[in-house]
Amino acid sequence: MGPLGQLADQGHGYYYFPKLEGEISNRMFFRGKPVLVWSLNNYLGLANHPEVRKADSEAAEKFGLASPMGARMMSGQTKYHEQLEHELAAFERKEAAYLLNFGYMGMVSIIDSLLDRHDVVVYDSESHACILDGLRLHIGKRFVFPHNNLDRFEAQIKHARKVADETGGGILVITEGVFGMPGDLGNLKGILQFKDKYGFRLLVDDAHGFGTMGSTGAGTSEEQNVMDGVDVYFGTFAKAMAGIGAFVASEKRIIKALAYNMRSQIFAKSLPMPMVVGSLKRLDLIRTRPELRERLWTIVKALQAGLREQGFDIGKTQSPVTPVFFKGGIPEATQVVADLRENYGIFCSVVIYPVVPKDVIMLRLIPTAAHTLEDVKYTIDSFAEVRKKLDEGRYKNGGIPAFAEKF
């Protein structure tokens, strides 16, 4: 069953596969009780924005959920798909873009399509699972460097350059814009300092950065002023856009090659029209309503500054992603989460071993533009009380609380 599945019988429906109900917002319902939610990637609060809901509803009424039928290459192409691609490309200052049905499958297929057996990959050790799964399809050489360690990166890129010279292939460097667990940024600017010397292309997965980072929301490459240095840019609609789907942007010839080679897109149904039309509205709001991003960052700064002032360890986050680290094992983690949900009405995600070391509990908070400063204060005060209980050993008994068994 794996490390998570081993606890499936006890934790299913509570710790795993929990059901949040009600309108997507900062406050929802869990098991019939109201909770303050910090677990949704609804960064800009677009999930229930009235203009977004209107666009989604009108598109569903006009086209239905089935349209267009078939894969893009065969019968699923529309002017709306092309329009969204043109607008995304312009927003990311790239020549072209291509829509993807889902981010995870899209990234796997991008990596598979960009590389052949002669090519070499160098990638960050904390890359997302979709990157790692894409690399499993690559039969050529690959080298990994410790997270954001530029000295080790250069050492690995030297090895890659030597192998590529022998095979006649190219080098693809892969990293993320915002790393979704620790919340820190990929050192794109630092990596690009080596580009001319070693001759590589850079692919950036900016799932959490698109819409949240940069002066216009164009992402982490804009934040670090290196948009021109990123050869292939990947963004998803599942975070700041509060939707489904993704896109890849690059040179026209690269996008053309991807469109004709990505198996996850060639052999899959086209992105449904309501999501495409709805994404046009979402992108428009990102471009024209900077106050949404400003509101997000007001909440982010208040939350992170408040946690730090209270002595909480939130790592090196440079993005809205806010990890809070406690000392304790899995038994304590189950009790902490249950206490927060049942007695404080706070719903946040917990990360345990093997994602973090055995003696670490990580609570992951995702602030959004839908949250309030009152939400921030209440959460920090509640975390302080929980930390005190943890330090006093009041969660030592561990185990799955009786109310969480077999829902």
C-alpha cells in the first residue's frame, strides 16, 4: 500500500480524502461543521468570483460540457482554444503556447516529447512528481542537483555537457518557479548565469507562480526578470486560475513539435469549451485586476510576518505557500490535525514522513485573496495554543482519534 496507504483504513475520509462542502471560500464545512480553510490553491479568489461564475455558466449553457468532441488534432480544435493560446503566449512574452488537458499529464508528456535518447537532463532534487514521472520515460542520461545548490548544479551541468558532447544530444535543465511544499523559489537567475557557458535549455514548471508572482502575475520568471532566459514555460489553471487544465509556452517551432508529439494530448479529448472560455475570463482578470494579487499578498505578508513574530518556523518561503514546522512524529501529527479541525475549526493540510523527516510535522497553509486579516490573527493565535500543547506532551498518546475511524 505504500507509506500513505498503510494508514488508509484508519484515516480515510478524515486525513485522506476528506470532504469539504459548501461554496469554495475561506470558510466551508467539514463533517457538518464550519471550518476556516487554508488548503485550497484558490490564490486570487477566482473560484467564486461573480464574473468567473457568469462566464463559466454562460459557456456551459451555450456549448455544453461535451463540446468540443474529440482530441484537438482530430476534431477538437476551436477558435476559442486558439484565442486562449495566443493570449497566454503574449502574457508570457513567448511566440506561441499550447493548451494541456491537465497539468500533471501535460508535464509528463512535455518532457517525453522534448527529449530523445541522446539528450541529457539536469534537474532539481525537489522537483514535483509530474517532473519525476516524466523523467522516468527518458532513456538517456540524467543528473540531479541538491535543491537550489548552484555549486552542485554547475558540477552536474559539467557532467551533462561532457555526455551531450559524446552523444551529440542537447541538455535540458528542469526546475520549478515556486516549489509547492517549502514555498521557496527556484533560482532561475542563478541557473541562467551558466547558460552561455554550458549551452542548455531551461524548462520551468511554474504551477504556483503563474498568476501570483511578478509585477503583472506572469510568474516567477517575471519576478526574477529572466523571462527571455526561460526556453519552455509551463503554467497550470488549477492554482491562481481556479480551474482545470494547463499550458506550455515557448518558440513557435517548439510548440509545433509538442503539439504533434505529446501523447497525453494527441490521444485525449480536447479541453471542454466552458473551461476554455472561462479561462479567457480568468486570464483577463489576472491582467486587469491587480488588486486581486495585491489582496493576496496583503494576506500572505500578514500571515507569514505574524507567524515569524510568534517564533514559528516557516522555512525559506518566498511565495504564498506557507509551511509551518513543528517537532513530532506521525502520532502527534494526527492529534494536532484533529484538534485544529474539531476544537479550533481550522482545516489545513498536514505533511508527514516520508515527505519530511520522521520527527517533523509540517502544516501547509495556502493564503488567498478570499481570506481576511481576522482569519490570519485567529489562525496564529490557535497555532500558538496548539504548539503549547505539543510542547507539553499532551498529544503524546497519538493514534487515530475515535471520531475519525471508519466514516
